[in-house]
Amino acid sequence: MSRLAVVCGGSRGIGEVVSRLLAERGCRVAVVSRNQEAAQAAVASLHGADHQAFSCDVSKEQQVQETFERIQKTCGNISYLVNSAGINRDALLLRMRPEDMVAVLHTNLLGSMLTCRAALRSMLRTQGAAIVNIGSVVGLKGNAGQCAYSASKAGLEGFTRSLAKEVASRNIRVNLLAPGFIHTDMTAGLREEAGARSIPLGRFGTPEEIAQAALFLLEASYVTGQVLVVDGGLQLAM
Ligand code: NDP
């Protein structure tokens, strides 16, 4: 049977394109997002059959546990997990509401930890399983106005390296992909002309450029515990 890939945050943006590329490579894809209709619409647009949509808030432990049990039951063992579910609530720390800090940390960091935990037992039963967490270049460098978001993404780096050590002996690989500015709903409010001046390649990236890198990490059988920065050179200028 073909490999099963679970893409959290697969209904829109980077995750949607990751789902599309995985389906084109012959994987069955389980698309996870809070909005069931959006996840279903994403599934309907995928190449091939046997893809499924699941509604789940990754920041809620019980929902994650139940969703991964349903995935296992209806789709089988998981080969690939991509954690692309994420939110930003950007503001200077002094103006940031504590509930927004909690929402960002719970979705971006705790959410990825919960989905990895829920997927691992299933992944132990497949050959060459791999996880890609989506971090951010601001998790590596910091950014004014993004204290909670960058903390969540920096946390993902430590989490990814630690989990990679925990599961390497079981031949499960875990890597972090750190994009710069990418054209999605998340950056829709930003003016590219202003932001692009600080990017050596002079433009925002596309979700396809990030999805290609995610596929590379899923298939790179001798790469684990690494951070792959895909940012048009932004990090060089930060
Ligand atoms: P989008 O806003 O386009 O998509 C976010 C996806 O995550 C949607 O499918 C959304 O679906 C899902 N999602 C959000 N919260 C939850 C939740 N609690 N539970 C389950 N699903 C959730 O974002 P991007 O594609 O731009 O971002 C994808 C990842 O890449 C994020 O982790 C982001 O931080 C990271 N990133 C993005 C960059 C960019 O410039 N765009 C730069 C660097 C990193 P729904 O709303 O239905 O739940």
C-alpha cells in the first residue's frame, strides 16, 4: 500500500501545497485543520484517491489523540508527518495580550509536540518514517513584534533536535524547515515591496518553494535533527 502522510495545517498555504506534492508522488494524504470544510476542499483537489480530511485543533490534547486514533483506524500506519499548522498574533510584547501569547505557543509549539507524540507509535510500525516541523527564520534570529511567535518557533528547534535523538535508533527522522517570508494568508497583510528590500533575493517565497524543501527532508534518508533555512537569504541580512 502507498505511504500515508499526515499534513497538519494542510488546508491552506504551505501545508496545502505540501499535501498536493505528496499526493502527486503517490502518497495517501490525511489533511488536518480546524475547519473541516476547508480540509475537505483541499482533499477534493488532490491528485488520486484515498485522501481524507480530519477536523482537529492541534493545540487541544484530547482532539489530537482522538484524531490520530481515527487516522490510524481508517487510513493505517503513518509514514510521514508534516506540522504546518501555525498562527501569528504579532504585537510588541508590552502590548501583547497574555491569551494571544498562550494561543501562539499552544498552536505552534505544543501543537507540534502533541501531534508528534500521537503519531510516533504508528510511525514505529513503518519503514523510513519521517517528520518535518515548520519553524521560521525568526525563530533562529528573533524579530521585534514577534516575541511569542519567534519563541514558539525557537522552541520547535530544540524540540526537533531532541526528538531526533530520541527516535533515531528506530530509524525515524525529524527535521525542521525554517522559511522566511512566504506568500500565504499569514503574510497577506504585509507589503512585499517594503519587506523584500531586506531579502537578498529581493522577493517573498512561494509555498511551492517551501513544499519542495519539505519533500526533500521527508525523503532524505540520511538527514536528521537538522534545520533547513529556505528564506531567499533573509537570515544573512538579519
Ligand atoms: P496559513 O495561515 O496559510 O495556513 C495555516 C494552516 O494551519 C491552515 O491550514 C489552518 O487551518 C491551520 N491551523 C491553524 N491553526 C490550527 C490549529 N490550532 N489546529 C489545526 N490546524 C490549524 O499559514 P502558512 O501556510 O503561511 O504557514 C504554515 C506554517 O509555516 C506555519 O507554522 C507558519 O508559522 C510557518 N511559516 C510561515 C511563513 C510565511 O511567511 N507564510 C514564514 C515562516 C514560517 P484552520 O484555520 O482551518 O485550522
